[in-house]
Amino acid sequence: MKKFFKKLYANKIWLFMVLPGVAWFLIFAYLPMFGTVIAFKDYRVDGSGFISSLMSSDWVGLENFKFLFRTDDAFIITRNTVLYNLVFIVVGLLLGVALAIVFNSLVNKRMAKVYQTGMLFPYFLSWVVVSYFLYSFLSEDSGLLNSLIVSFGGDPISWYSDPHYWPFILIFMNIWKGMGYGSIVYLAAIAGIDRNYYEAAMIDGAGKWQQIRHVTIPALTPLIIILTILNVGKIFNSDFGLFYQLPRNSGPLFPVTDVIDTYVYRGLTSLGDISMSAAAGLYQSIVGFILVMLTNYIVKKIDPEYALF
């Protein structure tokens, strides 16, 4: 113990530096884990505070988890959640890497920063703001797209009542908003690649594409695998604003826009069932944890050097 406290004192400066981050995780990440017991109770507010309400609520076991699988919508929301996230992972990865390579290849670095800032700006817009921008394009009465269609002699499209277009709209908007931010990590990794590798490739007669294929991509592979593993863990979680704000909570679009998060939110607001919402959140977390462990296990079997842990 004496040696332990001596080591703590010797590293006190570094410990103070990480203290805010540790405190944040303890308060907002680990402490709320005790609240997962709500998922197994019929939580009712008794007016004496949270702890009293939690203690007095009846234990119901797995009854709250049945809500997600009891209705006919269970398959639809699970299918939408998984498939959309799979597309987001694959397309976001390909476009993020491609955009980072393009930015790194630009000769005019000042203009590259301008382009990068322009691509990054949509990420900082809330989905509420983006939804109004989208509505200005898709409004049936005064939307820009319908105005163009009518000017060419076509009939206006009821975008917010026709579900056929929305898988493409949601994928496009998600990529548009997050592609610039997603490329930052890859751009930083490319900037850290030793330039000697590129010089050796040029001496061997490698062109630009061959340099990207044989130097840049292999150097990015460990980072790509790590980020993919982390994203697979979030495959049962959805961007609530994307699926709730953009379709403007339109009932006809639910078959293609409803995901677990929006379904639970509507159930919570209409039924006021906090326990059901907690059960859904715990279910998503457990599945995400299992997927991360499984994906990391598969990667570790293929190449241990690329595994997350």
C-alpha cells in the first residue's frame, strides 16, 4: 500500500488531468447502471422521491421485455433498425475513407481546409433544423422538388405519405450529415503515415492509385476494423432525431421509418410506462455488448493484431 500511494503521489499531475473525465464517466455512465433494475419492475411514482418509488414498485421480472416482441410491429422495428445501421456502417466507412483520401490528395491545402470545413458543418446542425430544410424541399404544396416537377409538366409527389422513397432519403441524409465528421479520424490517420513509404512506392514506379492501394489502405486497416467493431455494437441503437424528426412522425411512413427507439418513445409518451422504456434500453445495450464481443472474437481469430482487445 505504501508503494501504491507513493506511485499515486508521483503521478498526481496526470491523475488530476484525467479526473474530470473519470468523474464524468462515474456520474453519467456507471452510476446510472443501478437504475437498470427499473427494467424488471413495474415502476410507479409514489411522490416520495426516486429511491422510494423504486423500492415500492412491484417486481415483474421479464414482463417489460415482452412489450417489444408481443406486437406485430416487433419484426418491422427490429428489421429497420438492423438494416439501416448496416447500410450506415458500410456506406459511411467507404465514403469516410474515400473523402479522407481525397482531402489528403489535394495539392492546395488551404482550399482543402475550406472543403473540409464545408463538409463538417452539417454535423453540427440538429436534426430539427435539418428536418425543416428537408421539408422546404419535399413539401407537397411549396417544396422545391415538387415545384420543379410541376414546372416540367409532372404531378407533385406526396413525399410524406409515400414510404417508397424514404429508405433512400434517410440514408442520403445520414451520410450527408455525418460523412465529413466521419472522415476526420481517417484523415488524421493518413496524416500520421510515414512519408518514406510513399517515397519508396514512387521509386518502385507506383502511381497514385497504387500508393493508395498498397500504402494508405493497409495503414488504415487497423483503425477501420476497430471503428467497425465499435459501430457493430451500436447496431441496435438508432439516431432518434434522424428517424423521428425527418419523417415528421408521419404514420404512413412507419413501415420504413419506425425503429426501436422511436417505437419505444411513442409507447412511453402514450402509455407513460417508464419500465418498458428502461427494458428496451437494457435490451439494446446487452445485444450491443454481445455483438462487440462476437465481432472482436471473429477478428481475433482471423488476425489477433487487428482485434480491439
